[in-house]
Amino acid sequence: MTSNWTPDSWKQFPASQQPLYPDPVELRHALQQLLKFPPLVTSWEIDHLKSGIAAAQQGDAWLLQGGDCAETFDECQTEQIASKLKLLLQMSLVIVFASRKRIVRVGRIAGQYAKPRSSHIETQDGLSLPSYRGDIVNRFEFSDEARRPDPHRMLRGYERSALTLNFIRALSEGGFADLHHPENWNLLFVNEARGEVARRYKELVRSLGDALRFMETILEGSTVSELKRVDFFTSHEALLLDYETALTRPSVRGIGYYNMGTHLPWIGERTRDPKGAHVEYFRGIRNPIAVKVGPTIQSEELLDLIRILNPENEPGRLTLIHRMGRRHIENQLPGLIETVARSGARVLWVCDPMHGNTVSTTSGRKTRRFDDIVDELRLSFAIHHAFGSALGGAHLELTGENVTECTGGSRGLTDSDLESAYQTQVDPRLNYEQALEIAFEIAGKLTESRA
Ligand code: PEP
Ligand code: CO
């Protein structure tokens, strides 16, 4: 067991990005209830994901992680959940077809409710209120009552996560996920669409007969019936430490504590201080974990994180998600790759081409340009290759809805098109076509590296 660690030893360390709950008694009551609720996932599932990530570290699998920047309680609805799953299944089909590697599918889903903010306070027209920190903390509406951090929202968040997860489990186990029937994954609005990407995807599905044959060859010993279900894992930024602690439970096998609220918790760019509370919390849980690394990280800091978070160099334990931005990646990534290689640390390198590429339009909308996203992804593949490393996955903000939040892509969305279906309250997401285009891009790169 990890020394001097308990599920709440993080309380001895500075915890950034936590809400200031006005009523400690209310907070205690909410947490007492949460502690009694059953876990959302099991230690066996978590270990299974860890072995998938270990395989990706060996180059035998690829990690596809995607979903909303922030889920909302209102959008815990059939279509929204199913569309996200359909899109991730379509994307993994495109990637597996080209890479012939196992795809480890992880949603930013069933618990992605807490958001880091640049300030505790937001001011509008002279009125200052607490910032919106995600639905698990407070409400988006700009009013005194809505913005008050409410600990009972943790219970609502747990329930929404359970509802979402229940639906995901049913879909991934049953006929829905059957690779022999990818028509189940068609999105309603895409059937009428005549877009180039949708056409390419349909063509790919038509040649699925071949795909099934080779998949049955590469997934050694598997039978057709094993292709009737998929593994689908959950992840979220484990930001709200009170919530995460309440879902941290000892395994019945006596092998330590797991965060049983999600399979793959990650540490965000703003909370990865090696001396901070988040790193202390993560150090003691047995889940596979990920850390976002942005352009300001120094080699020493990265080595500290690796040493604290994976002292035994355990396979599958640590994923590093670089999110440098198109402008910084060529300068920043090579040094980090060399640092990690020299240390002998086992990590999975994943590219998040979204969070370093957020810009504002002249009308003040937050957006991301598709070309920046694709460029960062392409450069990631190239830089890893040049430095004797390998990119093992992608982390994306996307939705199965027909939104207009990122510009560019095969339809050439412009700044002024953003108004037509801009729905996110936080970061701009790839829409269906843009996400599928990224999947084809990844597939192309993985095919090149096979050649
Ligand atoms: C996010 O993933 O939504 C996020 C806030 O990312 P980062 O921590 O990389 O800024
Ligand atoms: Co985001």
C-alpha cells in the first residue's frame, strides 16, 4: 500500500479549483450520503482498462478518448448519450480498419461534470458572483441562487453518472454494438447528408466483410460472437476532490483503493502541481490515470510527477496527454519525449489537439480551427516518430450532435456559421463530420506507420 496515503490525505495539501461551499453541515450531509452509495464501476473493469493501456504502451492498441468538454445534467438524455456512443464506435471502426490494432475506447462521459475556471468570481454588469464550475457544483445561469455552490448537486451528479453508465453498459453488451451491424450506429441527421466524410464512412462500412475477416485474424482466437459487444470505458477530470474521495473504495480483493466513480480519472493542466492536493490524491488510487501536460511544464516537474504517480513503473498506470497547441508543440514536445525516454519511465503518450488551440472570434465566441487541430495531431505523430517514440492515442472534445462550434472541416464552417448551432457552455467541440474526419486522419497516419 502507498505509504502515508489515505483517501483524504490530500486535505493536508493545497487544493486548487475547489468550490467554496457556504454551509459545512450541508456539505457533510451530502458526502455522508454519497459514501453509502454503491460504486459505479468495479476494480476488475478498472484493471481490465489498465491492461488495455499497457497494450497501447507496447504499440498493440490505440486509445481513443472523447466526449463533451462538460456534460450537463439536462443533457442526460437518450439521444445525446447514444449519439456520442455511435460516433465513438464509428471512429473506432475507421481507426481499427486502418491500424489493425485493438482500440481502447474511453468516453469523457458519465461523470465529466466539474470544470476548472480561471477565476473564483465572474463579474457581469457590475455584479460579481461565483464562477460556474460545472453542473456538479452550481448552475450556469447568472444569478445569486444558481451560482451558489450546492453540495447536493454531487448526489445529482452521481445519479446522472449512474443513469448514463447503465445505458452505456446496456448498449455495449447487446446487439447495438455488434460489429456485424454498424448500421445501428448511423446518426439520424447523417442519413440525409451527402457530405464527403459521410460518404467515405459508408464506403468503409460496405467493405466491412473484409474487415471482419481480418479482425477475426488479429484478435487471436476470437470468434464472430465476441465481436457482438465492445468494451467502453468512462473517464473524467477528477477535479472535485470531495466527490472523488467519497467514491474511492477499498477493493474487495484487498489490493488497495480504487476510484470507483470512473475507470480513468485524469489530472487537468491546472491542477497538476506535484506538491498539490490532486497529485496527492491520485498517487494512492490504483486506477490507470492520465495527466494533461501543457506548454509550460518543465522537464523536472514532469519527472517529479512520474516519480510520485508511478514509482514502480507499472505498465498501464500512467498516460500523458499533451495539449500544447499548434504554436508550441514543435518547441515543447521533443524535450519532454527525450526526458521521459532518458528516465526509462513507461508512459502512454496521447495527443489532445483541442485545449491548446482555443481562440476567440471577433464576436467573442470561443472556437477552435479545424486546421490547427489536424496540424497539431499530424505534428504529434511526426515528432514522436522522429524522437523514437510513438503516439498511442487521441483525446478529443466531440459530440454526436450537429453543432457548429469549431470552424473549418470538410464543410468549411466559418466564424459566422458558428451562430447557427453553438451549444456548448464551455469549450467548443468537434461535430460529427469533423470528428469522423479526424478519425480518417488518424487512420491515415497509422496506416503509414504500418507500411
Ligand atoms: C478539459 O479537458 O476540458 C480541460 C479543462 O483541459 P486542460 O486541463 O488540458 O486545460
Ligand atoms: Co475542455
